[in-house]
Amino acid sequence: MGAGLTLFLVAGEPSGDRLGAALMLGLRALSPDVRFAGVAGPLMQAEGMQSLFPMEELSIMGLVEVLPKYLHLKRRIRETAEACLTSGAKALITIDSPDFGLRVAALVRAADPSIRTIHYVAPSVWAWRPGRAAKMARVIDHVLALLPFEPPYMTAAGMSCDFVGHPVVSEPRATPEERAAFKGQGPLILTLPGSRRGEVTRLAPIFGQTLARVHRSHPDARVVLPTLASIEPVIRSLTADWPIAPQIITDPGLKRGAFAAADVALAASGTVSLELAANNCPMVIAYDMNRLTLWMMRRAALIDTVTLVNLVSETRVVPEFIGAACRPDLIAPALLSQLAQPQAQQRAMALTMDRLGKGGEAPGLRAARSVLSAL
């Protein structure tokens, strides 16, 4: 791409900020004179982009939280679209956060169809609400997908799409020193009851009772629980009566070490399964939620597993205990079984990492190539 290429990027939350920063690095490597404008978090700003307004304004979850800020968000959508239109940008790249990004894309598309619209992170239409792809195709030209099986869903809806690799494959791994911090006798059980207060409150008692059962078979077992500083006090009070007192950690280096050193993990469902796979740590997934929410999700679901390792490896080796099955008497035997025989899961995890782009070009660079070819 030649002189004076301007791209307008919009990230709405920390995960998008990470993807955006890696994309900017990749674009600068391929097109050194590229200029950036838009909405950025701290990582993208560290790459030299000024943010139109603080990205944190967009990081709000849930309908109840959004309602009081609705008019303000509408104004921000309009402002962002106007800034894109006057920036001279050749393309608008919206990163994750579709509720905000796709509304900006709709205004930009209506005002100037010559500006290419690119969305980074395909919607999970393979899991639920398949109609989202067709809706997105009205305002988006090109999609950058994190999962290898997503492009056909996007092209069927009328957008071009490239699989660019998942960022988990290029995240930093533990150093030998970080890993050695967890050396000790007995199996090390990594416990991950979620990152939201509601999840943790629901899952901590179930996880505690599960560990009590494991403790009977392995009295020397150790438990480590990485969490966010913001919910550490909640975690401490909820785990006070656990039979194996967990080592609660918030430091990122310690967290990397724990993931690398653990023998098995008990985790809430979510993208954490890919982090565990990257560290070759066998896992059992357990999750509970409001019965009505669960019933509605089951009615809408198009897949029989919630774990990405199962989906990407096309196996079902990661045991899941969801809803009514989220019971200590069912989860504990599965944990003990993975401790004793992790081999099948380890093969599926290695396959998952290969399929997500491990050992290939960094996802940020692949995403940059895809953006430039889409222009």
C-alpha cells in the first residue's frame, strides 16, 4: 500500500485493544507510512494512536448498565462516524464490540460507500443466532476470523473473510523461573471460577465441594486460584471454608507460571479453555447460571459443546458439567480421571493450537496482510 494510507480503527474493550495493537504493529511492518485514527485503549495508544475519547466509555456490559448511558452512546456513535468520514481513511476497522462498531459502520457506509468496512472477530453464528451474519453483511465488506471454521459462514452471508489466527497462540508463555515458583509435592489444581462477581458467587461453593472430594483421594493436592485484583476480596471470603486453602494470585507473571505448572484445571466455561490448551493443561469445565437463561440458551444453541477445544479439535474430550449437571459428585470423578489419564486431552489441545495458527505467522501480521489485501 502506497503513501498516505489512513485507517480508522474502533476498539471498545480490553480484548479489542489487544487485537488492535497487534494489528497496528503488523500494518506498520507491511506499510511503514500507515496512519491511524479512531477509538483506542492503552495498548493501541502505546502504538502511537490518539483516541477520539476514552475507550472505557464503551466497556459496559448488559442492558441495565447501557440504558442510562444510551443517549451518550448514541452521540458517541455519531461522533465516531463523523470523525471517520473526515479523517480521509481508506477503511474503517471495527474490532470486536459489535453493538457499537457495527452502528458506526452503518453510518459510515450510508454516507460514503467508498470507505471499506472491515470487522475483526467473526460473530459466533455457528453457536447461536445465525441471522447475525446476514445482518452484519449489510454494513461490513470483510471479516477477520479468529477460528479456522468461521470463514464459510461469513462468505455465505456475502462478506469476504480470512482466518487470521487466534491471539492465544502468540501470547507470552511462562519463563522457567515463573513455572518453578509452583514446584512442590502433590498435584497442582488450577481453579478458575470466572471473572465476574455473579459467576464466582454461584460457582465457588460448588468448586469448593468438588475439591473436598478430590482431597479425599489426594490429601497432598494444592490449589492455585488466579483472579483479578478487583474481585480478590470476594474470592477470599468465598473460599475461606474450602478444604484445601487456595493460593490466590493476581500477578500476571505468577498467573503464567500457575497455568504452565498445573496438572489439571477446574474452570468456568469461556475462552480460558484456549489459554489452558496453550499451556497443555488438561481441564474440566463446569458452569451454572439462572435456569431460565440456561433454558433459553439451550433452545437457541446450534452446538452440543461450549468448549472451544472440543470444537476446534473436532473431539469431545473436555468434560463439561453445565446447569443441572454442575454438581460436585459428577465433577470430582472427571477431575480425578483427567489427573490420572490426561493423554487424550493433551492430543486434542495440541491439535487445537496447531489449527489456531501456532508456529505460523503472528496473528497481528496475518490480520494486517488480510486488511491490505481487502483494500
